[in-house]
Amino acid sequence: MADYKAPLRDMRFVLNEVFEVAKLWAELPALAEVVDADTASAILEEAGKVTGGVIAPLNRSGDEEGCQWKDGAVSTPAGFPEVYKTYAEGGWVGVGGDPVFGGMGMPKVISAQVEEMVNAANLSFGLYPMLTAGACLSINAHASEELKEKYLPNMYAGVWAGSMCLTEPHAGTDLGIIRTKAEPQADGSYKISGTKIFITGGEHDLTENIIHLVLAKLPDAPAGPKGISLFLVPKVMVNADGSLGEANAVSCGSIEHKMGIKASATCVMNFDGATGYIVDAPNKGLAAMFTMMNYERLGVGIQGLASGERSYQSAVEYARERIQSRAPTGPVAKEKAADPIIHHPDVRRMLLTMKAANEGGRAFSSYVAMQLDTAKFSEDPTVRKRAEEMVALLTPVAKAFLTDLGLETTIHGQQVFGGHGFIREWGQEQLVRDVRITQIYEGTNGIQALDLMGRKVVGSGGAFYKHFADEIKAFANGASAELAEFTEPLKAAVANLDELTAWVLDRAKNNPNEIGAASVEYLHVFGYTAYAYMWALMARAALGKEGQDDFYASKLGTARFYFARLLPRIHSLTASVKAGSEALYLLDAEQF
């Protein structure tokens, strides 16, 4: 497999030339104090070095060795503890953390690029700091000052890790039926009892302590999701002076044996009267969790993008070197027995599909990250409200569409290798196995689609959708004539999505099955249309510069490929949505 090289040129293009993020930071005082274009560039440059040079080399060996469980203790593969220490000492765990408690304070649009690099280098490794960052987000937003001061500095520093304990054996998507209990104690703490499964980083040997955030129910809690509270439960108790005390009543019962991400410990966690501390108010646990969820779901989408990028880099290198048959138009490498397969049309189709998906995904994930930054840091209530609604609308798309395309892209990369793509030593089959989980965890992609269609589109009466559609129309209508080859099909795509949205809204009034029946295909129509917007923005930034640099010529060629070969997918997807829900209910349950 090719060595991983962070796509820094494309990241700088997206940040500086497409979105001009420095202008956004200047409008947000909290960010203007900590970041500018030079700072951001230096951070990305260093992240590229550590991910490509230190973390990526552990990807295959980590997959081969996997995590090991023995007597409740989990050991990560050889090299992981040392590299994690290096990563933590560089400040990377707290790159987006609150500076008050030792974080770098970088905006999400910067930490998103770092996340892509880490996950492309080694998805299993990247999960450990990702879960810590997610736990920190909830603690910082909802916990008491005492808890924040006691736990956040060591978590941002990577000395302690974090985990998020939601799922139970009988409760996945439906968290309202969890059974984990929290019993109040006289000193204000709680005793937490229950079992959680699928807990990423629930136990490992990378840090001296792990801070678990656990969903549980108080004795008098109302039924359903309104009765969920969130608790901070340390693996090792922390003394008043910040030193470590006795082990808490928390144990790892086993780890899962998985299809992929084998170097990431996926744990069964048992809480046997463990001491915990409430985060936020009683019965407000889901709200505290959702502070983290928008960031984490974008993060999972970025994992899909990252896997596709890693696969693409290897596939391109292989396609340039592998010779098989002659090009359809005649010999290209006349001095060789055959031509490099990059000259064959079908290989080009696969590579361009990968390139278009990756670069479109990088722009889209950066765009969603900018909405998160605006929602968090804007001092204008109107601007903040719009950004919050955009985040709500776009988060399920970012999670599901980027990961669906991530699987498609890694499969294309594997296919470029032919039989060698099926062999472990080339690395492509690992990427296919690893990326598959991204469509499942943090809410399956079917649930994301249902969230988009049911809650965000139908639930808002189309209001959230209108923000995004109106923005695209304003851009397309205001664009110069030379951009028409991109803006005209973009206008048509938005008009199609407008009409499709109205169709579902109308049908849902009389048939509740229509929302679920339409949701997955609708999300994909939305995703391809959103990427068309991203590609039109990138084309605008590249147009007129193609003579200066091959980078811009490549960008425009890929944009033209996207509009010619990928955007038309919306037509078959639209037809599927409009077929309605009836075909899904022609069989009785017994007839399946």
C-alpha cells in the first residue's frame, strides 16, 4: 500500500480559496483571538507529519495483531501506547478543546482536517482521541465547574482518555428503554449499576485513567427518553488534589471480535455500583449527549471520507504502475509489453468517482464544520439560530452520505487492484473492512436518513431545508456566465430536490409510512445535490487558474466529471422515492 500523504494542498484550497475561512474567524471574536490563516496552516502541516510519519505505519500491524483482553485488562497492539503518548504530547487530543482547560481552542473546521488525517492514517487509532474529544465536549458544555476543572485538563492533555457509554444489550437506537440505574448518595454522588456494550475505548492501556460518560436512570425517572440522565464515572477515582486514588467499580467484561477496526477496543463494560457524578440536571442526559452527537456524527462521516482518501492514494499509485493490455486508442507505453491500467476507461471511471467523492466530501465536511463553528461562537442570535438549524439539517447527511460513499470508494479502490485488492498485504481489503462500521455506529445510516426526513424536513415543515436551498439558489443565480456549465445543472438539481421535498411533505400528511419509505433515497438525492453545490463552489475558485497549475486543471476536470457522471444518479433515486411506500407492504410478515 502507498504511504499516506496528507492532502494538504486540497485542504488549503478548500479552507482558503473556496470558503475563505479566515473571514469567518474574523467575524467571531472568540476564534479571532486564537486562530488565523498562518496558525491554521502550521497546525495542518504538523498534523500531516505526525499522521503520515508516525501513526500510518501502525495501520496494518495494528489490524494483524488487534487488541487483546485478559482478566479484565485490554492491551492495544504493539507501538500504540508509545505513539499515543507522542500524539498526546503534541497537543492533538485537545486540538479543539477549550483553552481555559488546556485545549488548543481551534475551530471545528480545523479539527475536522486533523480528524481526516488521523483516520486516513489509522482509523482504529483515531477512535481513541475522537471518543475523548467527544466526552470533553459534553463535560465542557454541561458539567459543573468543579467537574470541568477536575477532569478536562488531563483529558485534553491525553493523560486521561474518555468514553461514551450509551448502548445496552437490549437498547441501541431506542435509548429510552435503557436499564442502567443511578442511585443517589448522601455525599451528592451516585452509584451506577448496569452493563453497556459496543463501548469504543472502554478499556485500554494508552492512558492512566479513562473517564466514562454513562447514560442511566434515576429511581424516580419518567419513562422513555425523558428519564435519561448523564453521569461521569472515572475508571480510577480522582482525589481532591488531582492524584489518582482507588479503582472504581468499573470493569471490562470482554471485547468484541470484529470485521474491522481491530486495533480499536470495543468493550462490554460493567458498572457494579460504581461512583459517578451527574452531568447537567437530572433527566437531561440526552440533551447533554446531543451536544456531542453533532460533532461526533460529522466525525464519523469524516472517517468515511478518510478511508476513501487512503484507498484512492493507493489505487492511483497502483494504476500508474500496473501494466495490463493496450489502451483502446493504441499503445501509450510503447517500450513496454502493455500500458498502465490508468489509461483504461473503466479504471478511470473508478478513480474519478473516488476523487470526486473524496474532494466533494472534504468540501462538504468543512462546510458543515463551519456551521458548527458559527452556531457555537457567533454573538448574533439570528445568525446563531440559522447555523443551529443548518447543523441539525446537515448532520445526518454528513454522517450517512460520507460513509455510504466511503464504502463505495474503498470498494472501487480495491477493484482497481483486481485480485491483489482481495489480498491482505496490499491493504485495500482492510480499508473495506474498517470503513464498514462507519455506516453502523453513531446511529445507523437508516436512522440518520429517518432523522433527516422525519425530524429535520417534515418535522420543521421544510423550514430547515429552505435555509440550505435558498443559499444554493442565491449562489447559482448570482454566479457569472462563465460558471454556467456548473450552475445550470445545479439549479436543476435543487429544483428537483425542492419538488421531491414537497412531494414527501404532502404524502406524509396521510400516510406515516411515506417518511421511512422515502428516507434513504431522499438522503442520497440531498447528498448528491449538496455535493453539486460544493463542486460548483470549487469550480468557481479554480476557474481561470487552470493555466497556472495542474491542481486547478485537475479540479475543474473532476468537477465536470461529477456533473456528467455522478449527479445524474439523483434521477433514479427520485423515481424510487416517488414509487411510494406501497411496494414495501405487499408482503405479510410471514411471507418474507
